[in-house]
Amino acid sequence: MSERVASLETLMHQASMTADVYLHEAIEAVEKRMGEGAAEKFPQIVAAFIQAASHDYLAAVVAGRVAPALEDIARLDVGDSMRGLGSAIEEAGQAIAAGLSS
């Protein structure tokens, strides 16, 4: 799998941009559902929204990275060597690591 990997500086910048998007979305959603001023009055709801959004994104990334590796493992025949299983597990670990770092 050939994939372009962003630099740590780019990832750090992107993380703050993503947090800003989550913040604006959270405020808009809370104000829409609970009325004007609710986001300021209940910052814990805004924080929970942001946390839920970031967890949802992380879960989607990890699932997207792990699923192909798990499919490879599922296709292994019982007669495959332990080396083949070890390789599939290593690929799954790399997919998880790649998903967590992107």
C-alpha cells in the first residue's frame, strides 16, 4: 500500500484546524437545539460534542485501516504456516499504527 504520509508539523496544524471545525459545529448544534446562549451556559455539552466527534473520526480511521488486514487473516487456510499468520498479524499491527498516526 503506497500512501503519502504528512509531516508531523502538517499533522499538528491539521489537528488544530480539525478542533476548530469541531468547536464551531458543536456551538452551532448546541445553540440550534437548546437556544441562543446555551453553548456558553453549558460548555460541558460543547466539550462532549467535540470529544464524541473526534472519537467517531478516530474509530472510522482505525476501522478503515484494520478491516483489510482482518480480511487477509480471515482468508488464511488452516494449513497455512505460522509464518503466514505472523505476517498477517504484523500487517494488522501496521495498519492500526498507520490509522492512529494519520
